[in-house]
Amino acid sequence: MLKDITLGQYYQTESVIHRLDPRVKLLGTILYFVSLFLFNNPVGYAIATIFLATVIIMSRVPFSFMIRGMRTIVILMLITVLINLFVTQGDVVLSFWKLKITKQGIILAVQLALRITLLIIGSSIMTLTTTPNHLTDGLEKGLRFLKVIKVPVHEIAMMMSISLRFIPILLEETDRIMKAQLARGADLESGNLFKRIKAMVPILVPLFISAFRRAGDLANAMEARCYHGGEGRTKMKPLKYKSRDAIAYLILAAYMVVSIYLGRLSLFKIM
Amino acid sequence: MDIIKTQDVLYEYIRRDDEGEVTGITTALDHISLGIKKGDFIAILGRNGSGKSTLAKHFNAILTPEEGTVWVDGNDTSDEDKIWDIRQTAGMVFQNPDNQIIGQVVEEDVGFGPENMGVPTEEIWKRVEESLKAVGMYEYRKHSPNKLSGGQKQRVSIAGVLAMKPKCIVLDEPTAMLDPKGRREVIDAARELNKKEGVTVILITHYMEEVINADRVFVMDGGKIVMQGTPKQIFSLVDELKALRLDVPQVTLLAWELKKKGLNLPEGILTVEELVEGISRCR
């Protein structure tokens, strides 16, 4: 039952987007997020959507696969949209009972829905096309400048990649403990929420003990293999910018210029 | 010259209660002195709690002795400056295959050791390839370690140590969590390394069958070395081994029982072939 959980859901295929340097993708995602909040006119949204659509097509990840990640967020989105729809003050278009729908409300709701959709799909592009390993490498190298202010960048990246490696192992372990407790007559599925949370205790305690033991073992194994922090460490797969990364940066820059320019245009402004 | 030498090594585990008062002391290593020759295949036998894993951890400075000295390739393990040299000289493979693989891809895990040592990138790739080939895991280099069997994971761990070009590999019960097939894979890989690459192998185990081909065997009990010698010498002492609650290989046990019943068989039979030959000579 726990095997269905996939984290950092990477989609394996060959594409330009997959081959891009993770640093480009990281910065690209951040810039794309920023751009979404720069404008509030239809042309801006059209350009953001076209940009995203182009990237999706280039990534060769099936669109249906991306939508899958949206499902969980749909409820959250509906709530936000509905609240905006009914709460916003302005020219009333439709009213029944105590609820009023205003023109401004509709516009705001549509904008929000669009923004959230673009945000989620935009961020999933990065996780879908970058292996977790590559991502941590990218973070480590891309954020190296933070070392100046004493942020332990290497350590954080190492912790991330170790956690990613142990997620499936600990999931398997949880499954095993659950089965062991079920075999001893533990009741995990009946009762109210509070009861069920309480029933999780005999699962979490052994899980934590085992996780700590694993951590101790792993620390020993890492030390035995001469691990002593990021100092003097070389890379088996060092990140190197290629020409395609330069082109990607240029495209990003162009996209940002267009977004900022559009954001300042009042010509198409809706509100 | 001895690659590993210990002199009067003492190590104690001290248990304390919540107030920090000492409630008990377990002497894990009780004045151990031994020497291990370069290029040998050494086996250290002993039941649970005999101190064999504690001894293993002294061989690459994960633990340092309270009294006495451990030298690895001439370096004292309590010398802080030499610690990385020592760990590079004496690589270590642990019991649980899941808890010692760091990388998310086989080849990346094998490259972890050389990365830490600061080996240049091209050299790392060369070493990873060689090490994976040496343990027969090269085809799996792009796989995720989670998808491998226990024996395969342990072979990857061995490759990870091998990529550091150690002179000596310490295997601390590498087969304890494996099925018979995985056990054979791992032991064969270790033996291969010893023969072909001339790496000193120290195998810590409680499976007697894995000991048969060792050059030298140490038997530990209660933190002391109670027996040492070639497998033949050790296994001819069936009564003593039984007193230490160690199992003797089935063939050896059968030969021993037959001999007790009056058959004229040689001492210390270790393989089926030897027994067959011995019995056919009896007539």
C-alpha cells in the first residue's frame, strides 16, 4: 500500500530538457514563478502558457503524466477559486440568497486558477526531467555562493541525497512493521481518527529505532570510506555548462524581458 | 611485513544508567595481539558477542584501543593525522547491505570513496569500471541499489571499497543477512580479489563453510583469541570448537564421527573430496 508513493517523480526519457544542466532548470523554474506574478493581463498569461507548453512538448513527458500530480491539488485550488469568486467586492453580476458574484471576482478567480495551474505544472517540469541526484548536485553547485555566509551547502545537499536514497528503504520497513503488528493482532483501520493515530504508535516507535540504527551504520560506513565533508572532495560526475545551457539562459532572459515589459503595459490591463 | 599488527589491545564497552553511573563493563577485546601477513586470506571466527566485530572496527580506526596499539601498514590507528591513510589502506564492508550504500545509482556509490579521497574525475571513472568488473557487477552499473539482491548489494559494497585501492579489505560478517546463493557470490568475490589482485582479505564470520579456504583462521571467544592456525588445524579440534558452540562443517563432523568409531581417516577433513578419498583408502 505504501509502494504507490513516488517522490521526486522522475520521468525517464531522452530530451533536450532532460539533458539541461540542473542549475539552468532551477533558475528557470524560479524565474518562471516570478514572471507569473509580474503581469495581470491576458497577453501575459498567453505568453506564459505558450512558453510552458513549448517546454512540455520539448521535454517529451506525456501531458497526462503531468496532470496526475495536479489531482491532489485540485481541491485546494477549488477552495481558493470559490472564496475569491464570492468574497471579492465590486459590480454584481449574479446574486442569489446571500451570495454575490462580482465581475472582479470572476476575473480574480480565473486569474488565480490559471496562476496555480501554471505554477504547479511549471514546477513539476523540473522534478519530472531531473533525477533527484542531479537536482541535489545542481543545488550544491548553484548555491555555492551561500558558503560565504556560512551556509553548509555541501552538507545540506548530502543530507538531501541520503534521505532520497533511504525513502524507499524506510517505506519498505514501515510496510514490514505494519504487517508484523497486524500479524500480532494490531487494529490499524477501525475507529475514529484519534484512535487510528494512536494505533500508529507501535509502528512509529520501531520505525524510529530502526532509522536511528541505520543512520549510525551509515555514518560508520561513510567514515570508513574516508568521508570527511566537502573539503577536498572531487566529483565523479561534475556539472559542466554546455552550449545548450547557454542558449537556455538566453531564452530565459528573453522570456523575462518580455514578461517585465508586458507587466508594465497598462494597455491590456484588466483591472 | 605484517599489514595489520595488534599489541595487547584492550577495549571495553561501558554501560551507564541515567545518572551516568557505571552499571557494567563488558570487555570486548581482552589483550589481543596478532599479526596479519600481506596477501593472506584471514578468517576470524566467533559466536555473537565474542568481540570479532569490535576487533574489525579497530582495523580501520572506527574504534581505537583503550590500551595497546593497532598498526595498519605501519601507521598507529590512534594517530589522528594518519586516519584517512589508514581507512584507505584497510577498507571495510559491513553486515547490512542497505546501510552502507550511499549512492542512488550503483556506479555513483562505487565512486563515493574515490570522490572523498579527491581522486580526479577521469581516474574515478577508471577505478569504478575496474572495481565493478572485478566483482562482476559491471552490467548493473546504471541500476538503482534498491533493485538489487542482497548478494549483489554486498558485491557493490566490495567494489566501493575496492575503488579506493586498499591493500586490505575487512569484511565484517558480510554474509550474515544473505541467502545461501548471495553468500556464495560474496565469498567467491572476496576470494577472487585475494587471488587475482593480491588484496589481503580479513573475513569475519560465524559460518564455518566460508573459512575452509582461508590461509589462516583465528577463533575468538570472550574477547580473546582462543585458537589460531590453518583451517585444517582448527577443524581437527572438533571437541574444542563444540565447547565454544561453533558449528563444524558437516563433512568434517561426519569424518570426525567416523574416526571416533574406529575408521582410519586423516585429521581435519574439510571437503567432500577429501572424505571420499580418505574412505576409499581405508580398505
